[in-house]
Amino acid sequence: MLVEGYATPEGTDRFRRRFADRLPGHYREAQQLWTASIGLGTYLGDPTQEVDHLYRDAVIRTAEMGTNVFDTAINYRHMRSERAIAQGLAALISSGAVRREEVILATKGGFLAFDGEVSQDPSDYFREKLIESGLVQAEEVVSGCHVMSPRFLANQIDTSRKNLGVETIDIYYLHNPETQLKEVSREEFLRRLKAAFSALEQAVADGKIRMYGTATWNGYRVPADSEESIALQSVLDAAAEVGGKDHHFRAVQLPFNIAMPEALTDNTQPIGGRQVPFLHLARDHGLMVFASASLLQSQLTQGLPEEFRQWIPGLGTDAQRAIQFVRSTPGITCALAGMSRPVHIEENLATASVPPLSLRDYRKIFQAS
């Protein structure tokens, strides 16, 4: 049986109030929900039972330490990450540690996903499961791995709901839609985007998801003349055309860290005849912004320059400083960090015991550089 409910303003505020005194500045309000400034990512790890158990326990421990944001995707570890979150959440709810309305669950769809493990013949597997079943038309598949047709997304939402064990997913992302631009024209891309948004608006109406958005890697941070670039304003216009002024496109995810600061520093987004940084435009539209790759898949956990360590005081490790940089960035709602091993969970979430940098101190980083 799927767990009923979804994240609510009252529920997330209740969660916040349990930890706020000892975690100063850790929570911020966006789209009427209170989110932790550090969330659990579940991308990395082998598709094994051992890693499943680590992520299940990570969900429990991070919630105990004040995190209520859990991020995954149907293709992460061949659906196993979604299922590990379900196990952790079920344990938390059954123990009374949290209620469903206190936590924010986000997942993604768009990439083809195996079920539990890689098939011995991937081509035959996807042909049987997708093409021969009528779920996907051959021409809808891009780069042999990406689909965002309405029928496919509807199927993926239902599969993710089952994997996560919940009736309603709080945030559902269209996963790396820029992948489509490798093979289709801009005109066709926008047509497909609108069709996808129509399916997502229907999923909201059906109570299967609460809001939707896009999770990108290159789309929003590369120069506007790049093949994979996506203009956020055109995405929002597509959502408004499909869903009206009260559409449910309300969240975005993109990589942001010390080594990849483009969302803040680069003028990649066209608006009103000029170019602005992505975070400026997202802020103007009140979007929730979740930063993926806060630790750049562990590459930023050691060896940061000494001057950077001086700019971010009060923390003992480079991993903490890297997370502090992201969660202190104006316009970032939550810094996502992949965490499965207990030692990393304790280290990374200890960052929340120190207030985020003030705007004045944050600006010193860029002034010095």
C-alpha cells in the first residue's frame, strides 16, 4: 500500500521547528515549504544490496540530523535508489520519527531505466519493454536513452510512485531535457516540451505529483549559443501556455559548486534583450533551486585552495566548506550531496550547525578572486 499525503507548509514547518534552535539558518521557505539547506542525493553507488542498505540507513540518519529533502531519479542505480528511499522513509514513518507531510521527495524521469540490474541484452530489453509494448515510439527515443513523451512520462511517474512507496511525489523533474537537442530541432524540442508539461500538469491534477520542473546538467549553465542551451524563460512560457498562469512548474535542479559556478557568474539566460545569470532569473520567478553536484562527486572534498578555506571559517573539512559555499549562495534553496556512508553523513550534515555565510562575507569570495 502506498503512503498517502505529501509535503505541506504545516508539516515542513513542524519538522523545521524540531531542529531550528541547534541548526541556525538551516531552513528556508520556498513555494510555501520549509526545506533543509542540505539534501540527500542518491546518484552514486553500485546497484547492490549493500549500497541499498547504506542509502536506506542514510535516509533515516539524515532525517534524524535535520534533513527533510531526498532527491533521486528512476534511473539512479536502476531504480534501486528510489526503492532504498522508500525503505528508509517507511522505517521513519512507522517509528513515528517523521510524518509524510514533513519530508520533500523529488525524483526524475526521461532516461531509460533498467529494473534492478542491467539486462544481459539491453537492446532486446528496451525493445520488448518499450517499443513492442507500445509505450514508446521509436522516433521518440533520442541518443538511444532519452524519451519525454507524455505516455512514457505517465508510466514513469506511476513506476516511481510505486518504487518510492508514496501516493504523491512532491517534485517531479523532467531529467536532462537538453539531451533531446542533440537530435531534434529547437522547434521540435519546444513541441515535445509542451507535450511533456501537459502530461505533468495532468499528473498534478490526478494527485500523483505536486509540482514539476527540470533537472539539467548543461542546459541552463552553458552559453546561449551552445547546442544544449535552454532558455529558462522559454521553458516557463511553455509551462504557462500549457498550464495557464497558475502552472505547476516551480522547481529546477542544476549543478552548482565551487568549480561550476556558472549559474551565478555567467550570463547564460536571455531576457528582455539582455543576458543574465540563471540564478537571477530563477529568483525573479520564485523558483525553488536545488544544486546538484555540490561536492562534484567527491572531487571537492579535499585539496581546496588555502585562501578559500580562509573565506569560509568555522568548519573543519573541505567537504563542509564546499557545502557551505553552495548553501550560502543567494538563490539556492538546497545543496544536494550524495551521502551513503555514515562517516560522510556525519561530516557533511555537521555543516548545518554553522550559520550560512552572510551576503557580505559571501561576496568577499568573488571580490578576492
